[in-house]
Amino acid sequence: QVQLLESGGGLVQPGGFLRLSCAASGSMFSINSMGWYRKAPGKQRDLVAIIIGGGRTSYADSVKGRFTISRDNAKNTVHLQMNGRKFEDTAVYYCNAAVVITTSLYEYWGQGTQVTVSS
């Protein structure tokens, strides 16, 4: 079993910055990928950014150039630096991890952290 603990959500003004973190804990696992998704009211949950294996990253078009995902392998932690916040970035952000336990791949989700962009 793997647990994901998210931190860093809150209220931010338009154009401001915010940093989300997600730490994976448990035993006997290796991380295949970690990423962030978000769900705005009335919308589906969509991928924001993901970091895979040796460090390859992918971003949603709406956040390219504004958000940066990074990973601390020693701490099994992923960070999402969000700059230039827009009103449409308001959503619940969920951490996601795909991990290998023995020879099987499992997917885990965090409980979500609210990010609100408001003036």
C-alpha cells in the first residue's frame, strides 16, 4: 500500500504563484510516474502535469510555460510550481502516482487539495 500526502493548496491572487507538493510513502515500491490532475466545478478531472521515469515531463497546453513539475527521487516527492495563476486554474488538485510493487503496476490518488485563484 502506498499513501500520497498533498500539501500547499490555498488562495492565491491572479498572477501569483503557489507550490504544491506530494509525498509518497509506503514500503517495497518503486515509482513509475507521478503527476498532478485537477477537477474544476462542473468539469472532468484532467491531467495538469506528469513526470515519468528518468525525468521526462508532459504538461497540459493550458499550463505550459506557467507550471513546472519536478521530482525529488530521494524523498519520493513531486512538486508543482504554479506561476502566473489565472482564474481558470481554480480547482481541486489531485496527486497521482503509478508505482510498481513486486512486478505489478498500481495507481494511487491523493485526497486532493483546493486551489482558488481570486482577487
